[in-house]
Amino acid sequence: MIYLKWLAFAIVDLLLTLTVPLVAPVVAAFTREQEYGKTEYTWGWLWGTYDNPPQGDEGYVAKRALFIGATTGLKGYVNRVMWMLRNPLYGFSKIMSIKYSPTYTMTTTGNPDISDKYKVPGHMLTLLKDGDKLIGFEYYLVKPWSNTKDLRVRLGWKITTDKFQSKGFAPLVVTANPFDGYGND
């Protein structure tokens, strides 16, 4: 049943993703630079990022934004649009999240240490249960196809991160990227 629930959420996520290029310029027009370090952000509803301000995280603004360092004016607006395109539907992922409970148990098969960032290939499946009832799952795959690129697939809910307990929820995840960066270069 949980797999069908996730599939329904994934289909809605896919359909909503089609709206991001249309919605991002509008939402970005009504947002402004916000301070860093808040425990949660509430801008942009389904399309905003709950863990960072509209201008993006500090690394994005300083290193990866189209206009490095720009958070205001036309360049800041373009950077806000690009941030939303780079991080689509974080708000939706949170709404469809699994709430944390200390009574839940997790079992993992496969390699729990896989990482595209640290070049550890493999796959894992983690099941989240409340007693005998399956509450959620996370499937994660990192398969390199060159020295700098890999296929990264992450499906289910982000239950294996330390943020599940500290933030109190595991967001929905529907990611399949055949051109993901492999390594921290």
C-alpha cells in the first residue's frame, strides 16, 4: 500500500514539476532576499524551499548562481528564479513528508554508505516500520558511468538522513538524474 501511495505522490510531483518554469518567475517577483540561519522558511508555498531563503543557500549565491553574489535587483530576481528551477517543489515534498516518531524502526539492505559526493557507488533499500506496519521506504542508487558523472536515483522519502529526526520529518523524494556529478570536484 505504501508503494502505491508513494507512486500517487510521485505522479502529482511530476505533474507539478511541469508548472515550475511558469510559476518560478511569478513567485520570484514577489519574494525578496531574506536572512540566513532561520530554522524554517515559509516563502513560495509548494515551490519554495523550506530550508533556505528565496535567494538560495550561501554556497549557491557565492559559487553557483548565474549572477554570483547578487541577491537584489534584476540579477537577484534572475538568481531567485534559477534557485527555484534548481530546487523544484521543496514545499510539496514537505507537505507529502513522513513525520518522525522515535518508535519507528529502520532496516537497510545494500550499502548504507553510498554517496555520489564521496564516490561510493552502490544501492540500498531502507524500510521504515511502526511495529509490523510499513510506513515508508527509501531507495538510493549511485552508479558511476565516468570519472565525473553518475546515475543517481533516490525514491521514497529521505528517511536515512540525520535530518529526519532533527527536523521532525522526511520529505518525499522523486529523483532520477543520469548526469549527476560524481565526486566533490
